[in-house]
Amino acid sequence: MSFKSKTNKITVVIGLLSLAATAEAQTGGGAGMSTWLIGGLSLVILAALIFVGDSLLKVEANSLGADKGGKRFSILPDFGEIFGKKLPGFVKGGNTHRLSAGHDIKLEGEAENRIDDSLYARTFAIKPTDFHGMSPIPKMMVAVGDIVKAGDPLFFDKKSPDVKFCSPVSGEVIEVNRGAKRAIVEVVVLADNEIDFRQLDTPPLASATRDDIANFLADNGLLSMIRQRPYNIVPRPETMPRDIFVSTFDSAPLAPNANMLVAGKEADFQKGLEVLGKLTEGSVYLGLDANDEPSSAFSDASGVEKHWFMGKHPAGNVGVQIHHIKPINAGEIVWTLGVQEVISIGAAFNHKRFDAERVVALTGALFNEAKYVRTRQGAKVENFVKGNLPHGTDNYRLVSGDVLSGSSIHTDGYIGNFDDQLTILEEGDYNEMFGWLLPLAPRPSISRTFPGFLMPNYKYEADTNTHGEKRAFVVTGQYESVLPMDVYPQHLAKAIMANDFERMEGLGIYELVEEDLALCEFTCTSKQPLQNILREGLDLMREQG
């Protein structure tokens, strides 16, 4: 249980006991004032003893390992469980976490629950820039004009040569695009009409050692699908994670339904979980959605420890789930994956091939058809957009990922290697006179200045306008209302800007990556680029070792 939640509960206890003392004093005749003073002091002392006892109980449970897996030890009742929303019937097995902080941004353009197999991409790109911590110029293993199979390595990081990055399709390498200082930004492959897979020599899962499996994943492009915290970097095969975390739902605006992503791939998902279980001496934790019924592939998964999360965004962020299940301490590392990355790992063992197939949600009000498409990792977005927009529509922005943490790309760009969503927004290149004085136009906001809070189910047609410029970085308390973690983002951001390494560590930088602060950035009155600031801090901490 967090310090914040303990403080809140003690406040409630003191308030209730003080009311009782006041009532007693009012019935005590002439001695009422002295009785009230003595009673009030006694109740404060009692509340303090309860607080200390509650803290000591948690410390003792932690030292004995009794609180492993998010088990709760407390003298005081959990008022959220007593008075909170009743859990739906499908929530069974595992632990349940109710998150009070957060905010859901409801937008128009949610993808229909159907997969369109008629749309396809012809070119695919693996982008080294998608992998934090990689050398700007990785070592190329192919050249323009080379023919590759799906699963053939394209390049590796000079700092970690054992980890290969492989082609998602078979075909011809047609471009190696470079950016500033000749850094490689894209390796582009023109796909064959029929995908030819390189056959993999998978180790026997039952008898293989942990190193055998980790080295196999690294050599065949599968370890690059895993991200390591802290820093959100590609792990090295020799690194042993404390635990591995998989979130089976995404709560971001217009995020794809994970049930659509796993449909037909249930066996590969389960096999992937079994492989992950071989890579850690700890546990594989599965984050499940307690708001909407998940696929049986998630709720019936075996060999994992399940945790249900009920609450608003960012409840689906794996970082939030880690914080409530088993937080990252200094010196510890954990690995995280998405649903489709787990499926790719399982497919390698079930089908002996590198299968980078992805189901991607096309979302946004501007699309004629917001739907799911079946493609492969790193697909070019041109064919998904062409013919799917109203005639004459040209003032828009494409985002690889969700609107809070995604990256802006052009029509001739490629979906990010970890993204399963392509979002389109109207470009907000307009000025709004006295917009803050006359808040008439509906827009997503946590402020009650706008009437949207009276219509909690209203869906907005959002654009990219920020409705203001960057301002002084002032303390508002807005971040804490939407971040269900015991972290103070504003203080952390200022510590990063001041290059104060001790404060960065003390304020919990190891627990965060950009997506965890994306909603804070949305709410920020000061219009601060919190995600960029956090990335600068993470890079600084990593460089310092």
C-alpha cells in the first residue's frame, strides 16, 4: 500500500474520530471543553499509532516476502473495495487493483471490430530509431539489392552484437536511409507477393537452459521485441530480469481491442508466455482488464500470475501495472512486452519461423472506415490511408500509435516497430480568439471550465491544436490527479531539467517511460514537453551507469 493511500486513510480515521469526540463534548455539560481537548489529543495519538502500526506491518510483510504478487497487508480496510464500483462477474482469479487517478479521453473514430485483409503494404522498414539506446549507426549485415527472407538479420547494435534485428518480410532491400550525421534511420525491404520464411532451429523448450533460449531469441530478432526497464531499451541476452510483465489491454484513446489482436493466435500467445517463464527466476505477470471482458486467451492463461486492473487511463500502461504489482527498485531490471510481441515469440517455437505479422487499428474520425488491417511489423502506411479519406481532405496529421504518446509520420512513412495503431487527426493550424474566455467549442479537457464534464460519454472530434503556447512551469497538482503512481512528475521534471541525479533517482525515474507521463503532458497548463524531458533524464541516468 502506498504512502499516499495510508495518509488518506489516516485522515479519514482522524476525521471520523474527531466527529465522535465533538459529539461527546457537546453532551458533556460544563466539562465539555476539557473533555473535547483530552479526547481529541487521545484520538490523534491513537491515529498516529495506527499509522505507525500499519507501516510496520507492511515493512515486516515485505521483509518476509509475504507481500509478493501485490498481496495487501494493512490494519485499515480498503475503502475503495468497500464503497467502490462492484467488480464484474468475469473478474476471477488473481489480484485486483482499483485505480482512482486517471482520465479517459473519448474520441470519435474507434475501429470497428473487423479485420480487413484486402489492404496490404508493399514496403516495410525496420527503424533503428525505434530502439532506445542503440548506436546511431548500427552494423549493417545487408546492402541495397540483397535478397532476404523473413527472419534474416538486417543489422545489429555495435554495443550489443549478439542481438540481431531481422526483416519482417522476404524480398529485396531497396533503401538504407540516413539522417543527420549519417545515422541510419530506415532499412527498407520491398516485399515478395508470397512471404518466404527462414526456418528456425528452435531449442527444445522442456530441456533447454535459460541461456539457450535467450541466445536463440537474440540471434533471431525476437529479443529486440522485448523492452527493458529502467530506460525502455532492448535487453541483452545475458541479463536476467527480476520479473517479466505483459499488459493485455491498452486504455489510451482509440486504442485497439486486444481481443482482436489475439484472435486466432491463442496457442501462440500461450506458448510465448511459456517461453518467457524460462527467461526469469521471478514471475511472469499478466495485467488484465477489469473494465471490459478480456479474451479467454488472457483470462485462462497458465503459468503466469494474473492481476486485474479497474480504472481509467493509464490503467492499461504496463508501467502503472508494474508499480502496483511489484515496483522497480534501484539496481533491479524487468522486461515488458505487448500482446503481439508475445505471439511472435510463441510462433517461433510453434511454427519454427520469424512471424512479424501484426493487426493494426486504423483510428480517427477522418477515416471513411476505421477498422483493423492485417499486415507486418514496420508497414508503410500509404496504402492504408489512400482511398480511405473524404474527397478533398488534405489537412491532417498521421500518428503512429495513440494521440498521447505516438509519433507523427508522413503518408510515405512506416508504422513504428512497437505500434499497433495508426491514428489520423485534423491539423489544428488555426487561432481561436478568446478561447479560454469563451469555452464554447467542445474539446477534451480535465478542466471543469468546459462543459464536457457534464457529458462523460460524449466523444470528441479532436485536432492537433494545443490551445496555447509553452508557459512558465508552475505547480498545479494536475499531474497527480491523472497518474495512479506514487510519483511526483512535476518535481521529477524539474530535477531532470536541473541535472540533479540524486533527486531524479529518489523521485522514481526508474519506474517511468514516456507513455506513463503522456496523460500528464495532456493536462499540463504550462504546455511542457514532459515526455521529451523524461527521455532526456533517462538517457542521462543510463549514461551515468
